[in-house]
Amino acid sequence: MQTKLVAAIGAVAVALPVANATAAVKKKVSTVTKTITGPQAVADRWGYVEVVLTVKKTTTTTGTRKKVTRTITNVSVPVYPNHTDRSVFINQQAIPLLTQEVLTTTKFNPNIQLVGGATATSYAFAQSLQAALLKAKSI
Amino acid sequence: MGMPIVVAARDGEVPDEVFDWFRHVDETFSTFKEESEVSRIRRGGLALEDASAEVQRVFARCEELREETRGFFDVEALGLDPSGFVKGWSVDEAAAILERAGLEEYAINAGGDIRTSGHWTIGIQHPLDAQAIAKVVEGDDLALATSGAYERGEHVRDPHTGVAPQGVLSVTVTGPDLGTADAYATAAFAMGARRGPAWTARLRGYEAMTILADGRVLSTPGFPAA
């Protein structure tokens, strides 16, 4: 299974540009975009990894000379484990799905009826506050 | 369980049965009472197969949660201490008692873990300032559990490494079931700042808010912030 992972990485290397452009009399350019799905590889005991590459292949024909350039335009990982350090990078892709804001400190206000949180260090405070809030509500 | 429990109802009397239930849970599941079933299991005096059906169900659910959380909620790593689930689960069961008594507008707060029916406004305690609120949550029929470093010292550890997680001040999880929310919050907290928030983004049916030590607050899109 380790070898399959290597194969996926190999595909990245192949996709590097392979030739340089030279001036030409007649030039014809064609492009093809393909997605390539790698095999599902087992990552240790944590699960599978599957990599999908989108590769744009540009063929430039100058006379009888052909120049082929392959560029990776997108990499996605539809299947991945959640537990290895290696997957941390991939997991960080999920962070944009979270909204981000700055921690603020708000005072209690009479609309708050209950106090939640990991309250052990301040049981007494939270409980008496909550009791007070509930009482205030019933006035 | 050694924590205060507040039960409030707007549309009727809270039946005594609820408090009898919490006393029963404490007698059965307390890790501080030497003769509780769980204490006997922990010191090897009682085999899990010989425990009551209720205790077996709790441990079975904890095992499912271990798998759901990829090992980050692990009662075995804690020497068979299911407290992280029992707190929320006992509140879920208490809610069922209130429902059977015909109540529809109630709130139960067990040491900061909350379950409500009807519309309630809940302040989530600020992780660095016990006298302030970090977020206000508002909604109908909520279960809300928080795990944080400020809870009982650094008592949540990564069961894989035994190390207290870095960079996270607290994780609050909401969803239909408080026992599950409690276990998810514990797991996400144990995962630390890098892995925890991303993991919560993929939970189904549960929403989460993670407060990081650098002052960032990361919430899933459906988190019921007011």
C-alpha cells in the first residue's frame, strides 16, 4: 500500500513542464484538461487516502516539433484519514468551513437565563448568578 | 458527580423523580464513591458483564463514542472512567422524565452542561474570565456541552500521547444529545488547536465553537450564536 502512495507522488513529478518554447513559423496550440484519480491508499492504520489531480495539458505544435506542457491546476483529496500528522495539512483545508472571529468579553445581561461552560472553578459564582438570573426573570 | 445541578421549569413543577434520578446516577456511576458499580469495575471487583444493564449500556455507548472520535474520547485511557459521558447522558435521561411529566419549557444545568426545551438564552462562560461571557447562544431545544482547560485543571489529555492539548481554551458543542455533545467536546479539546476545529467542521448534526489560546474563535456555520 505504501507503494501506491509513492505512485501518486510520482504523478506530480510527471506533471512538471517538459520542454522549452522556441520561436516558430507556424504555431498550433491545443489544450486538454483531465482529472486523474489516484488509487485509494492505506495510510498506516488510520484509513485511506485518495488524491485527485486536475491536469491541463498544453500541446504546442511548431512545424513538426511538438512541445507538451502539463500543469497541475488543482489537487483535491476526497478521501483522507483524520489522524496522522501528515493529514494535519489536509485537515487545515477544513478550517475555511469555520467562521472565525476574535474572542470578546461580554458582561452578563438580564437576557441571559443560563450559564454554560466548564464551570468547576467558578461553580459558586455561576450557580448563584444563574439563580439570580432565573429569579430576576420571574419578577 | 460532585457538581451542582439546577432544574428550572416555566410551565409546571419539577417532579422529585428528577432529583431521585440524579442521586441514583451518583450512587451508580460516581468514581468518588467506593461502593458505586463504576468504582467496583474500576478496581476489578466487578466484571463489566456482571454489571447492571444500565452500566453496560453506558460503557457500550462510550465504546461507540471512542470510535466516532477516533480514539480521542477514551474511557479506558482514563481507567474506565465514563464520567465525561455520564454527566450529559444523565441530563438527557432527566429531560425524558420532565417530558413524561408533561413539561415543555424547562432547562437543566449540570455543572455547565445544559439541556433545554423551549426557547432559552444561554451565556457561555469566558474561558479566561470567570465573571464574564464569551458568547451568547440562543435557541430552542438545545443540548450544550463545554470542555475546557479551566474546568478541573488540565484534566483532559490526548489519550494517544497522555499530553494535555495545547492552544485550545475551550470547545463547546451543541446538538440533539447532551451525552454525545459532551464526548465530542472532550474529544475536540483533546485534539488540540490544529486538529480539533477541523474535526468539528465535519460532525453531523452537531455544531461547535472552539476558543483558541491566541484569541481566535472558530465556529461551525450552524452554531446557534445569538
